[in-house]
Amino acid sequence: MIMNLLSRRSALAAVSALLLVACGDNSGATGGQTAAVSQGDHVIGSADAPVTVIEYASPTCPACKYFHDDILPTLKAEYIDTGKVRFVYREYPVHQDLDVPAYALALCAGEDKFFDVLDDLFERQDNVIGAAQNGALKMALQTIGKRHGIETDAQFDACMSNRDYRQVLADKYQVATEKWNVTSTPSFIIDGKTHRFEGRTRTAESFSEYLDELLAKAAPAEAAAPAEDTTDAAAPEQTEQ
């Protein structure tokens, strides 16, 4: 049996989010705090990158799938893989009954396989949601787990009942809601501000433009170029004709 991995309060908030547009309550952005990479974060990109993007997301949120499929590949190729941006993924189980066991599966597979499982979950998002609606969520997740080393019923059940995973998810949910005012997915923490999936984070082009601006601000001041020598060259002597 897939167990309830969040507190009752968190569960009520997550279930209520099912009724809201765009995988949550798409309210205004907040800012003014510093976002640091924490233990338990899932990170790709250089630790020395001048800009960090933190995403809070749900594997069963269609808007998150759109970001994952259509925007993130561009950001990865142009900014993350080139050392300009460090990308941090944080779990935000907005659809609690689906997301919590899905995230428990990814965590159980191990950090080296976390993004592989996440890719699998996004690729089969419709199947996972459909399975949950038909009472077959466990079977759908077991099928995914077998592709990533969670092969037996006993292994799967141990993943689902692991209390450490419950606590990790509950803690991240609390930080997201209380510190960063995350109420919808995907949400991004960039430059100390919370951004909803709108405006500058909505397309690969606009997201890239925003990152370019941040990178320009973070770049060290270039050394002043040496002054150009404007001394006129000596005119050649005229020769008498």
C-alpha cells in the first residue's frame, strides 16, 4: 500500500491544489532572500556557475512536463552544460497522492539515477495519471522502477515505506511554501526571487534573455582597454620635383 508521505496539513494543501489552474495557485512572485543549494537538492551544472536556477516541480504537472520537454533542453545546452548556470531541482508534490510515491521511487533509485527516473516519469506522465485514476498506480510505478534497479516487490514496498523519504519531501514542501511562497508548479527561485511559470520563464527564448541579463550583471568588470594611440603618424617628407 502506498502510504501517506506528508503531514495532514500538507496533504490538504496539495489536494486543494488539484482544483486550481496551472498546477497550483499562480499568484505573484516574492523575493529579497538568498537561495542556497541544500543537502538533498538534485543538481546539474558547475558549482562555480555565476547564476543558479532552482526549480520546484511536480512530475504529474502538465506545465512542468512542458518546461522539462520544451524549455529545459535549450537551457541545458546553452547555459548549464557551458558552465554559466547551475540548475537545482526540488520536489514539490502538488498532487500528493501521485507525486509522493513517484518521488519516493526516484529517491530510492539513488542520486545517480534521480534524473533518469524523473525523465521516465515525465515521459509517461499521462500513463501514470491514467493508472492512478484506474487504481493501478502501484503497477505503473513498479514498471518504471524495474527499469532503474528497483526490480522486486519487496524493494518497491521498501521504497514506498521509507520514512526518510517522507521527511525529505515534507521538509522541502515546508521550505517551498513558507520561505519562498511557492503555491504552483513549476516555480523558480532565481536571483533571490520566486518566479511563477509566466512572463520571462514561460518560453525558452524569454528565459534565455533573462539569464543573459543576470549573467551580464554577474560578469566581472572588464579591464579597461588601453587608450588608442591617436598620435598622427609623421607625414612623409615631400620630395622636390
